[in-house]
Amino acid sequence: MEPASPIREITGPGGTLPLRAGDEASLDLLMLVEGETSGRPLEEILARFGRSRSTYYEKLRRFREQGLEGLLARPPGPRSAWRRPLEVVRFIVTARMRDPERGAAAIAEELARAGHAVSVRSVERTLTQFGLTRLPRPGEREERRK
């Protein structure tokens, strides 16, 4: 859905307020203000801003929950960098070296019992990082596919 004409300013009875190019949060706020207060059909507003109904309601929900901050662009993925604590890395490496047949899932379970919630994939990454991966036993690969 493309907007009829790019919105570059907010116009009102007392004048205009220019918008910076690429300022999506300002456009989203303007869309929500028009959608919630103008009395015009929502479809008309969505067409003007080039947004879908689901995007509109998602932005409205975020605005109601977080205010203007909810409209700011957020890159996908984790909100903060997570690094495996050295204690966890040591445990994973030591566990594999003591028992080379022990799988990543078993190591992750033991870490969880010790109070460290670490995913199986994170354990696998650590084992790969230290060159401690092992080839699957015969039949193990077929079990994973099921």
C-alpha cells in the first residue's frame, strides 16, 4: 500500500510543521492521531499513510503501552547482547572433556539444575567454538528428524 502523496509536513489551521525525511515515528504518531481523532474512515487514513490495518493496530497498542517510545524503530533480535558467563563456558567445556559422549542437551539440563538457564543451542555453539563437537552416533541423526 503506497501513500497517495508522501507526507512531508503536518498542516493545521495555524500553519505547517515540516517533518524530517525518514522520521517514521512522527508519521506513525500523526497516523494514530488522525485515526483516533479525525472521525474519517480508517481505510482512508491507512491508504494515505500506506499502512495496513494490522500495522495500525500494532502501533496503536505499542503507543498505548509505551507512549512515543513504542513508536521508535527497533531492530529485530535480542534487546541486549548476551554473553555466556565464563563460569558457564568452563562448565560446558569441562563436562564434554570428562565425558565426550555427553550431549549438549544433557549439559544444558545440568546447567539449568545449577541455576544457569542456557539453551541447548548455546551449549552447541560453545562446544563448536572449542572444537569439541562430536559426530552423531549411528541412528541418532534419524531420531532428530522425527
